[in-house]
Amino acid sequence: MPHDERQIWDLWMPGAGAQGLPFARGRCDKTEFMLVHAAPFSLSVDVWSDQGDLLARGRNLERHAARTPITRLQLQEGQVVREEIWPTETAYGLPVILPGGEIGILRAWWNAPDHQEWRWSVEFYNHQ
């Protein structure tokens, strides 16, 4: 894949420590959406091209809905928008970043109607 088709997603917890703490940093194919597992209450996000160009930024993106295991980030005109979701089939195939930065692809999701339990499948693949 050409280098201009890759992105680096850099997620920070802005309120932790003196200068914030890293939450996850990962590299993936170009995408408009990124799912985040176990996102903190407040999140700052920078999305970079492989060439080091800043593509989008979101600062102090706070959770404004009930806590869910998955947060969806979306790029919109140079900004990052946050939404808490319970994934449905429409999210299958989207990248999901885990704390620390490993990125996989969401393949399946199920949750109980009361949201007290869930089961999901993520596929990981690497090619240098």
C-alpha cells in the first residue's frame, strides 16, 4: 500500500499526569473511522499521515453518553468527533485500536439487551 494511504492515530489522556499520558498509538490503512476499546473519559487525538502531516485533531473529547466498551472516532474536516456506541453490523470491518496501540479489524459483536455482557471478535494482521 502506498505510504500516503497509511495513518498514525495518536490518542492521549489529557488530564492524567502533568502533561497527559499516552493511551494508544497505532498505524493503519487510511480510514475515516476508528473504534477505540476502553477509551478514557477524556481523550485527545492526533491523526497523522505517514509523511508527518497532521490530518485531524481533537482535544479533550469527553464522554457525553453512558459508558460503553467502544468509542467511535470520526474524521470530519480536520476535526475528530467522538461518540460512544454499542457496535452493530454496520461497524464490522472498521479498525479498532486497543489501549497501547494494537489495531485490528472488528469482525463480530454481540451484547445482551441489558448491556451487562458482550462478546466480540477482532482480527489482527501484520505485513511489513
